[in-house]
Amino acid sequence: MALSVFDLFSIGLGPSSSHTVGPMRAAVMFAERLRDDSVLQRTARVVAQLFGSLGATGHGHGSDKAVLLGLSGERPELCDPRSVTGRLEQIRRDQRVSLLGHHEIKFDEDTDLVLHRRKTLPLHPNGMTFTAYDALGEVVSEHTYYSVGGGFVIGEGADGETRVVADTTEVAHPFRTGDELLAHCRHTGKSIARIMLENELSWRTEEEVRAGLLKIWAVMKECIGNGISTEGILPGGLRVRRRAPELAQKLKLESGSVDPLRGMDWVTLYALAVNEENASGGRVVTAPTNGAAGIIPAVLHYYADFVPGADEDGIVRFLLTAGAIGVIYKETASISGAEVGCQGEVGSACSMAAGAMAAVMGGTPEQVENAAEIGMEHNLGLTCDPVGGLVQIPCIERNAIASVKAITAARTALRGDGSHVVSLDQVVKTMRETGADMKVKYKETARGGLAVNVIEC
């Protein structure tokens, strides 16, 4: 399966790529299937069932809202977060939803949207089943989907087998592992960013790739700006205060400071701003997930603000390099917190940002691979334990700490020659195996770790 950098960096709504973006995509896919199978007009009722992690933390992650919007025809990359509240209020008040905006049916959330907190489908923790009935109560269509992280959705056929719509595009330099990626670099003498760019040319022109990546960067910057300018309390009941606006004011007042580590405070600010926007349901770039959406923008903003000679070419190289590393995680492990814990989200993003930072600071492919390995190695075993099922504690601060860690990993790798004992592939394999061994309660169910101890205290 060929993966594009634009598969890993997509624009969507918070607070979760797997719990918000994925269910919204699955719901609209189901509604479109009803239309394509010519049963949309016969449909009188739709029942959506969410299982596993989706069922356990669906309300806190906005999965219920995502399903309603998706059935209505909304897509995460196009949905205006400012219009969401009004749309949802109307659907819930009228207890009616217009499938794809064309066919209205009754929809009672109490009976038609079921969150199974303890039941899990066999193929992935983030499973959901949609069933459409006609006016006589007969099933006209039923399909199961899995939100496998980063907004990616796969479907299940009637025989219970997953149906992945694989992109079979032939790319110039196919790779799934770090070793394969480095082999291409050694054989061609090209950088990781160039290898990834030449793969992207299988889908679009170089000018389109550049424009698309700069648009992604513009959305990241806009998200940071929104986070810095918006004060208040995050939704959800924990009464978490937005800290980015106050921190931004303090840093501006300290503009004359000679503190050599002051740049790290700006990195913290950028990450907090993004993840506070994400927690409030704002527009973010899935990078590679929403729960870890602040790390790559924060490190990239650090590059743009603090690295001499930083320019748009460097921004493009950064995102291409990060995308190449993300392909390895997506192809050989997981970026789903519900599957492998937060090491798959924050760990992957930290690794991607570390490698990308090393690249734009002049690192060789071997040093980039080393930086990416360091970024993940020191996130191994990281659990996903959102308090109250909300993407707030510990998620927001966790992004800030991982952003600083990514910069440290890059600088550490650049002090060496690229040779190291543990390879990126070995640490990715370890992350996958650690995730498999991890108890379910530590994988985005809000039934372990801080999710229970904070409440008890």
C-alpha cells in the first residue's frame, strides 16, 4: 500500500483523529454506500454502535458528535468547527438527521447511537457498526468499520474480513522500513526528503506537493495563532484552563531575556496552543494523530523562528522527512493509542519531528534515522490514560514535553556520525510488541493510570 505525506498530514477537527475524524469519515462512508446501493430513500432508521475504545471514551472524544455530522454528509477536512454546535443542537432538538443532507430520518441518540463500553470487535479496538432499516424494520444495509489511527478507516466485508482500499500506485522508491529507506538514500545519494518527494510525484507535480505542504504549514500556524488568542476553560467538565494565551504574554514581556533555554519555552507554547485548540474541537492538522497534533507544528515553528537560514524550502524538507518516518510507523507498527498506547501517538510524532529537525539542520540520512530512533526509544511504554476520556490531561502537556524531547533527540544525533546500537526498525518493532503486551486499560479506555487516580484523588 502506497502512502503519501498527505495521508499522514490531513486537516480535520479535534479532539481525536481516531475517535472524531475516523468515525466522521466512517459515518459519511456508510451514508454514501446507502446512496450508491440505491437504498438511501428506503432507509427509515440508522443505528450506529461504537465498540471498544470508541465506546469507552466516545463522549469525551466527541465520537457521538462525529457520527451525527458524518451521517449528515460532513467531512472532517471541510467541516467548519464554528458551525458544528448549531448543527448538532438542531439534530438533537428535532431528533432528526438528514442523511447526506438529502434524506431526513428520525434519529434518537438514546436508542440509535449505542456506545458499548466493554464490548470490542475482533479486528481493532476502534470498531463501529452501522445498520440501516426500512420502514418495516427490515435491515437494508449493515457495515462495520475500524478507525485505525490518524483518521484512517478500513471496512469489513460480510465474511468478516477487512477490506482495505489499498492505493496500488507505483512509487519511485518503495519502502516500509528504516533500513529500506536508508538503502534508497545510499544507492541514490539522495536525502530522505528527496526520496519522499520523488515518491509523491506519483500522485502530483512537484509544485503541487510544495503548495500542499505549505498549506499544511499555514493551517498549523493558524491553529497556533488561534490557541494563543483564545482564553477560557476547555469543554468537558475538568475545568482545564487554557494556558497558551497567558504564557504568550509572559514570553513577549521577556523579549530581552538572555536565558539560553528561552526557546524551549516558545516550543512549549506552540504545543500547548495546538493541543488546547484540539481539545476544544478546533481545526488542526492530524500529525500523524490529533492526540499528538502539537509536536510537529511546535518543532517546525522552532525551526522557522530559531534556526538561522530557515526558509520555505526547509519547511517542505521538514514535512517530507517527517512524512517518510511516519510511513514506517504506519506500515510496520501503529499510530493508534487504542491499539498500542500513547507511544504510538506521541512517540511516533516525537520520532517524526526529531528526524525532520535533524534533516533541516544538515543531518545525513543516518543521523536523521538516529534522531528518529532516539525520539521513539524514550517514549517506549507510554500509556494512553486520558482523564475523563478527554484529550486534555495528560495529553496537552505530554505534547509540549515530547516537542522539547524531539529537539534534544535531533541535537544528540547530530553530535554523532549516525552510527548507533539500536536501529529505528528495532525500536519500532519494540514499540509494536510493547503495545501488544500492554493491558487494555492503558490503551485509551480511561480505565487505568491517571484516568482513575486523578478522579480518586
